[in-house]
Amino acid sequence: MQYLSEKDKKWETAFAAMPEEELRAFVITADRIFRECRESRKGKIEAEEGRSAEAVLHSFED
């Protein structure tokens, strides 16, 4: 048996009450936002790693 918090129960009730088309649009939008955030985060991490690598290279030059 899975335990749901009160907050989760409210979401479950809200989703159950949504028309199928509206729920589908919500899921598609949430998925798009999740992907954009993940890509943005990945880009930030790669940029940070690039700056770190640059700093290491400059330390060898000095």
C-alpha cells in the first residue's frame, strides 16, 4: 500500500477531476518544462566544467 500525503491526495483529486484533454495538455507542458530545465542545467554544468578546465590550463601556463 502506498502512502499519500495530504498534498499528494489533493493533487490526485485535482488530476482525477480534470477532463482528459486538459490533463493531456498539462502532462505535455510539464514534460516540456522538465526537459528545458534539464537541458539548461546540463548546459550550466558543462559551462562550469569548461571554466574549471580553463582555470586548470591557465594555472599550468603561469
